[in-house]
Amino acid sequence: MRVLVVGSNGMLGRDLMSTLVQTEYTVFGLDIPQIDITRQHELSGVVRDLSPALIINCAAYTAVDKAEQETELAFSINRDGSANLATVCHDQGIPLIHISTDYVFDGTGRRPYRESDPASPIGVYGRSKWEGEEGVRDHLREHLIVRTAWLYGVQGNNFVKTILRLSREKERIRVVADQFGCPTWARDLAEGLARMATLISDDPASVQWGTYHFCGQGQTTWHGFAEAIVAEGRRREELKVQQVVPVTTAEYPTPAARPSWSVLDCRKLEENFGIVPRPWQTGLSEMMEELYRGDFPRQ
């Protein structure tokens, strides 16, 4: 099977590429400027030339705070680009796996969100991703939309690397303690996507198309996540930080509002694909081990 990963230079895209190249698939990874999902005509030609049997879309505008000012750009990529890709897939008979986010929910719930729960995004980023989901649904039946949360990895900038950097620089760091979610290692998600691709390849008639959740098993707060990162870091180096101070969202304002509850229910994924995400603590430990081996930059 020929698989095209769109957005292959991002954090998830890189882990997905390294995961897929270990399979029997022929894998192509494209990113800007080789492919631009906001330009449908050019996109159609690129896809036609490669003739993949499956496309996995990791391309997205993910700057949550900047999206409040760069609204047009966020919607152009997350909404229009996703719909363009789904249209091209429909026209060329290609199934699509599309990555989405917990930000489609407003965070007012107090049980894990199910795929069937109504979306109610509270910021530009969340709205643009939700409308992108709808564009995929409107244009392509053979799709899998995979929502994830609190994604981190050895590639790119993310919360884990930020906490490690601050822990080397400061004795006290302040972290929000009233937002709850499920930290997800990009490598774990990549391996889940690879397993979904295998089912599409091996038995496409059995695939239950639709929307799924994938995130690290268990829940914590950003503060709890930060404490775990510091503990993992201390096993590997001497850190300056002495205290991780819990603060409220009100004490740490950001341009874009964050959902206070981003816990996702992943049971549908297990029921239809047999995929059970690992505990988030396990993913964090393995990611830190990989980071400290020196294969990837720490900053």
C-alpha cells in the first residue's frame, strides 16, 4: 500500500513517518512547500501523481493563541484545507485519516467526552478544527477523524520540552492546576494510526468509518503533568527547579481560552479497531528516555 502523510515535518508527522517506514508500506511524506492543502487544484495534481491508497492528514494550524489574531489563516488551513483534501480524496477514490483535537469541546463536561457528544468550541482554533471535521464529513464517506489531546513528542516545541527548559533555569515554576486532560505521546498516536492503516489495507470492507478518540490513558492536570516531567528529568540530570507551584487559570491568562476538561473517552477505538492507548505515564517515561539518549534536541 502506498501511504501519503501530509504535514510530515510536524511533531506528529515525523513520528508517523518513522513508524510507517518500518512497515511494508511505501510511504511518502510531504509538507510545505511541496504540498499546500489550501490550494485545491495544485493539491489534486500532487495526489494524482503519487497515487496513494491512503492519505493521513497531519497538516494543521496549531498556534492556539495566535489564532485569535490570525483567524483567516487558521480557517484557511484547518477548515478549507481539510475540506479541499477530502474533496480530492473523494474525486480520486482515496480514504483519509484526518487528525483533530479535544478543542472541539468547550470543556464544561465532567465525564470523558464521547465522539457523539455535541461540539462547542470556545476559540478560533477549536472552531476552525471543528469546521474542518465537518468539511471532511461532508465531502468523503471513507474517512477516519481521530481526535487527540495534549500532544507532545521528541520533535518540535511542546509542553514537555518547555517544562524541562524552565526546570533548568528557575527554582520555581507556575503551572495551571485546574485544567484536566490526557497527555498523549505523538509516537503512541503514530503507532495507533499505523494500526488503523493496516486494517484499511487488509480488510477495507470491515472498517467502521467515522470519528474516534485517541489519547493517553488516564487523566491529570497541567500541574500534575509538569510534576511528572520534572520527576522524570531528575532521574536523568540535575535540575534547578525546587517547586512546581499550582495556579488557577485566572492567575495565568492566555489570549485564547482553554477547555478546563479535555478528557476523551477512547472506548470506541478499542471496540472497532482493538486499539487501547497506553497510560500517559508510560508514554512520558519512554519519550523522556528517547529524548535523553541525545538523538533529538532538548530545546
